[in-house]
Amino acid sequence: MDTARKAAAHAYAPYSQFRVGAALLFDDGTVVTGCNVENVSYGLTSCAERNALFRAISESGADRKIVAIAVTNLNGEPSSPCGACRQVLSEFTAPDAVISFPGENGLETLPFNDLLPFQFHLHSH
């Protein structure tokens, strides 16, 4: 969570003032961070979780699996990942991956699959 909080300090959030950071721990022990980057065209804003994942892939490829995810914000508000981030992350998480984020009653930590129980997957025939 400390690493995610440090990433949130770099967020570009002049419109919402909602600064989010994410830290992804991969199965090889590396940690990759990301922060949210807003845009005046709100639909083009990019979330911290996806920015961290895309950074990880662009730097080291897509062969690793995420084993733990930490998401936080500098606003002290509950903030689980959005649906788009949940789906994108699901393609790269290990089966037993865990996620931590600020919830309504403090820090929530749970299996990632509990956060997105019906992930969309293509199955080859």
C-alpha cells in the first residue's frame, strides 16, 4: 500500500482531484506501479491499475502473472478498481491473486476472483 500511495503522488488529476495509485506484485517478485492520468475529455482518462499493467507489459512483456494488487488514493475515500480495470487485470492475474483497496470500513483484502467472479475469457475449441 505504501508503494501504491507513492505512485498516487504522481497522479495527474486536475479535474477530479482524485489521485489514485496502484502497485502490482508479479510472480517473479517485481513490483510495477501506476497512477491515474486524467484528460479534459473525461472518457480518455486512464486509471492507475491499467496504467501499471500496461507499463509492466511494455517494460517486460506479458509472460508474468500478478500475485497481489494494491490500490489506494490520497483522498481517504473507498475506491475499489472500476469494472474496466477488473476485467483487464483478470487476464494477467494468477488464480490465487489477492487485492487490497480502501473499502467502506477500512482496508479490504480479498481474493481477486471475489472482486470479479464472472471474468470474460475466450476458450479455444
